Amino acid sequence: MLHPYSLFRRKSLRTISILVTSMTAAFVLGIKTAGDVQPVIDATQADSAIIEGDMNGNGMLDADDAALALQVSLGYVAVTPSMLDADPNHDFHITADDALTILGMIGQLPTKPQVDL
């Protein structure tokens, strides 16, 4: 007579065989698909830091970035993930306010004079 918790009971053998079969299948599929992994970013993007407001990705903040932000906000240019990364206010929407912010960042936006009272 077998012990009630014996590994050689019919139910235990069935469970063990299903476990071994599924582990073998997972291992075989894992080896077959191991080379299908793609990097999230390519090597050129890995070393570059995102400059806030640099919409065209040239590494400089200039009036062209403000113009591009305005074109995106009007729908003339499709937005790209790199543009969203460079969004000055980090709301993931490129608007005319972003273009004004970029102009302010490069110092080409006229500011109101501050009056001391």
C-alpha cells in the first residue's frame, strides 16, 4: 500500500509529466525566440542627452526649434517621439505655448519690464 502523499500516485505522476512537458516546451520556445529581441533605442541615441526644447534634434536650442514646435501645433508636421521627449513643459503635447517657451529659453522673446514698487 502506497503512502497517501507518495510521488508514485497516478495523480502525482500526471502532474509531474505535465510539468516536465510544459517546462521542456517553454525551454525550446525560449531558445527559438531568444534572438528576436530588439533594442529599445539604437546606439546613437544611447549616448545623447535630450535637450529640453530641441525639437529638431540638432543639439542646439534655436529659433528653428520654436518654428518646428509651431508647425507641429498647427498640424503641418507630424510629431515624433523625440519631439515629445524634448517637450519643454513635459505634458506630451506640442502646442504654441511650447514654441513661446522655446523662444523665451533662447532669449528671443520680448519680456515685460519689471517695475519695482
